[in-house]
Amino acid sequence: MNAKSIKLIPTWQAVVIMVFCTHSLAADEGFRFFYNFAPGVTFYETDHSRQESGSKLISEFRRTIEFRVSQTHGAALPTLSARIIELSNKGRRIDYYNGVQFEANISATGEVTEYSFSGGLPRYQPLIQAAGPANRNNIFWMPRFPDKPVKIGDTFTDTVFLNSTGMAAGGQTVFELEEVRDKLARFKLRHTGSTTSEGAGGTQISQGHAIFDLDKGMWSSFELSGEGTAQLASTLSQHYKTSSRKEISRSAGCDQATTGVSNPDGAISHARTLANQLVRNALTRWPGTGENLYASYRHFHCPDRPQMTAIRDNLAAGEQILGDLTVTCLPASADVCDNVRGNEVNLPVESLPGGASSSRLVQLCPSFFRMDDDEQAGTLIAAAVKLSGVGDGHRCMLQEDCYFDFLRPASEVVGGNPYAYGYYALALSGWTFSREPSRTPCSPQASGNYIQVDGGAAATDPASVQPYRGDFYVRNLRVVYREVD
């Protein structure tokens, strides 16, 4: 091993994402904690760790792990699947673990069984296989909780060992429950660790805090800082400082420091729920009559019947993608987050035949969280529709003059403006917009509905026309049309 590349691996470097169930007792009786993984739940862990010696930066790792919980019928324990979706050191991307999936069964007490890993790039298989056993505790790390209530001031110790070819690392973390306030449990952490590898090694001591959110039922953050000594050779050693912070959330990287809001998970969850409701409602009311039909004229520039069908199909495809979006958050310093209207989200897509995307990843900029909740939902709908294959070559937002420029044909809007789908879904649920044309220059189209015209009153008073089947009418027109077989 190159002595210059040695790095102590803190045992707390990767915490498992978990749904956490607590049974609260009276404060003097303490608190019991159990793991309770809910099938279908997805969580993310975002790590930022740093080592420096004097003025020299040794390493600065960033890592994001996605965890998904599943449970087969009849299985005693849930399965937690994990994949590293982002890994870098000093800003340089590391792709060692691209395509690798880690799996394990986890009991209510925190015992990991049936650990396995698979996949990955062929050129990295020797590394993946060598590091695989050590990643059992690196990826699926969690404290084993006592079998009795934990009172304020009580401690418990978690011991972890990482073993791989030519290297052994391990350590202990002492958790001390300091307080429980506003449903947040605060633990004081004291960690000691060591590493040995082919004559080299080192030790490390760190302190910090961890916060467990009782409402969310999961850890929300871990923060540690400390010092260590790396033994590079028999007589050569290096002293360094280390720090680490991890955020655990339902959306990767979506903490208050990045998004600018105190509860980004709640905002994203609400936007997802509202977006799904809006799309379901739009599909139920499609193609609609009266105001509903007028909304399609207004937002898609007078589509014909085949284009109306395409609108429905694109919304249906977007609905499927909404339920499978992987949402992450970007800082304001990201190149794509330039505060330009329309750049609230970024879609790093890889196209499939037909224009659809192989990715379900949506990156949110801080400006997304400054939008109203209806705008957030409409933006997620636009993102899902784009991922389903609708282009954005004619992208235009409601605030822009191009949106209600009816010289732009319906074909451009239906196939090239994903934002129109978000506004359309909002309109079908009763949302009104400040910038709306009083009239639309759409020719009347055969609706498939029929009216009964009696006498001459209808010629001068269209409101007197009664529907024979359905309630179709064309708004803003003063001429009554009768469809005949």
C-alpha cells in the first residue's frame, strides 16, 4: 500500500437509513427503541467527511446512498437494498461502485443477516469483491439497542469491525441520551477507532452529536469531529484533524442549509402528493366539456382530437413516473441553479428510444422551495412529463408572452412544452391564473355531443339551448352549431 494514501475509516462513516419506531414511556421510565422498516419506503443518506493535516487537505469525500425497503410475502424480516448514487473525493467523481447493489435483512434489534452484494462495472470487480465483506458494516451500520428502556444520561456502546484483504479497522461508539425535546432525541457521541494495514495503521478519537426525529421515526443527522494519528512507517507518523456530517432524509441532500427551508422533506412530500392528485383529477376530467375543454384550448393552443389524445397519454405516462421519482437537492452554487425562471429543477437524463428517459432523477434547486405549493406540484408534473418523452424545445412558462401566443401551433405545445401539462392539470382542479386570455381563437370542433334546437330563441340566446346528450358548449362564441349524423 502506498503510505501516502492511507486513510482511517471511521466506523460511523455510513449510517443505515431506517424507519424507527419508539415506544415512549414516562420520562422517568426511559424510552424503548426498535427498528421498524416499512416496505416501499425510500430514504437517502448524504455524507460529507473531511481530513486535513495542517494546511494540507488530505481528503474530502461526498457520498449519497439510496436505500429502498422491501419484504417478500411470508418473509420474517424486511430487505434493505442500497446503492451508492454519488461518490467523490475533492470534487473528482469516483465510479468504483456504479451499478453495485448491496442487500441485507435487518431485525428489529439491529442484527444484519443475509448480507450480499452484486453488479458493478467489470473493470472494478477485483476491488468490489475485495471490499465487499467490509462494506457489510460500512453500508449497513446501526447501533444495537439495549433490551431495556434508555433513560436520560444512560449510555450504550456500538462496536463495529471492518475486515478485508490486508486491512482491519474497527472501533466503538458510545451513545449517551442527553435529552428529548419537541420529539427530538439528542445523543452525545464518543468514538474511538483504529486501522492496521501491512505495517501501517493509526488511531482516531472523535466526539459529536446525533439527532433522532421521533415524529419521522428516523435519524436526521450525525456530526463528529476529532483528531487522529496515521502511522505511515515504523518511524513516520502524521497527525490530522477530521470532521464528518451526514444528513438522513427522504430526499438526497435536501437539508436546511442546502434548500433554505426548515422542513424540505415535508415540502417535497406535499408537492408529490398534490402533483399526483392533480394528474389523477385531470385524467378523470379529460377531455371534458365546458370549462374543462376550454382549458385544453387555452393551454395547448387549440389541439385537434388526435392531439387531445396525445395530451391524455402524456399525462398518464407522467403519472407513472411521478410515483418513482428520485428527488435530490442541489446547492445554489450549482451551475444549473442560476435563479432563472424555469430552472427550479434539473433533469440529468439519458434518453431512450422515443425520447423517454432511462433516469427518474430530479434535482431541485433552492428556488424550487421559494415557489408556492401549487407551482411546486405543477413543476413536478412538468418534470415527470418530460421524463416520459415530451420534449422541451418549445418550453414556455405562464409568465412569458410566448405561453398565450396562439401563433404557436398546438403541435409545438403538445410535444414540446412540458410546463403546459402542469398548468393544465392545475386548471382542471379549479386553479385560476392572473394572465389568461379573455378569448381563444379556436375554431369549433365536433364534440360528439348533440343539442336540441327548438324555435328561433336559440339563434339570439345561446344560453337557452339545452343539451340533448352531454353539456358541451363553446365559450366566447355567439353562434350555435348543431352536429348532425
